[in-house]
Amino acid sequence: MSDKLTIALSKGTLLKPTINLLKQAQLPTKELEIDSRTMVFDYDKAGLRYIMCRPTDVPTYVEQGAADIGIVGKDVIVEQGKDIFELADLEYGYCRFVVAVPKELENTTLDKLNYKRVATKFPVVAKGFFYSQGLQIDIIEMHGNIELAPIMGLAEMIVDIVSTGRTLKENNLVELEQIMDSTTRLICNRVSYRTKHERIQALTHKFEIITKGGLIL
């Protein structure tokens, strides 16, 4: 494991607020703000390395020790169940897991969906939720636009992550039940937490001060 502190960053919608967080924590960010295909950024003077990852890969890099810490959404953490520490809620990138159904079913109750089919990209979350409600469902795991599933009769409902709910509305779907909220989290490799404890704790504290102050845009 390198002497540098390696941080796995999520590409996509979380990247801009994450760069703002790093900048406010007085960490180097200049090269991160340039649109490029570079995936590894080394800052020898600061003893830092950033690696750019798909959000779904961040927990794997952290669990396996390729990164000491990572920044990723709670939705990914819950779905994957990797063996990592969750250090802090960074309080941005808010979204929520929901059960959604076609508009004509908006007045139905959850128990009426027993033994029905649910399309989702998050089978672990979906299975855990319906099991906790004492319901049995048939999970259809998908990777594309799952809003299409009820339209085409593939499933009676979906479990998905939403922020504004606009996509649901555009596809004539309504939110029936909220499962859980999701925000961006700071996660850590278990070995790194021991071997680089002081530095990781100091950075975690700095991030928490920034996020509690509502300074991330």
C-alpha cells in the first residue's frame, strides 16, 4: 500500500460538488477541473493520489485497498454491501430509493403488490425492503431505463433511485413508497484506517466541518 493517501472519486454528477469539497479542504484540484480522460492524478508534494472511477467501482477499489478512502453515494454502498468503513455523511448528492407504479395504481396499497413483479437496478435494496414488509415479489434485474418495464407489461412496479421525480412523471409513474434516502458518503479501507489513521481522521473532520457549514455547491 502506497505512502500516499489514495482517494477514489466518483465520476458523473457527484464529481463537481466533490471537487468543490476538496478545494475547500485545501487539497489540490487544478488538474481535476480539466476535462480529460486521465484516470490517475498524483500530487507528490501533497502526498495524494486521486483515481477516477465509475461510482459502482468505488467501493471495490476501497475494499481491495487500491484506494484508502472513497467518495460515493449511499445507494451504491447499500446495494453492494462491501466490507468497508463508512466515515462520514457528506450531505450532498441527495436522492432517494422509491417504489413507483403506473399512475392508475397510485391509490393502491403496498400489500396489494404481493407476488407481483418489480423491475430494478437495485435487487439487494428491493429484496430487502419487500422482505421487511413481509411481501414476496419477483425481481427482474435490469440495467437500462427501467421506467419502460411497466409500460411494456414486464413488471407491475419499479424500485429506483430518484431526485426530482421528473423521469417518473414523464413516464406516467408515481411514487408509491419511499424506501430510504441517499447522500454522498466518505468510505474507508479497513487496513488504511489503522495504518493511516491520523491523516484520514483529520481529513474526515475537515470534510465534516465543511459539509455541516453548508458550503458545498
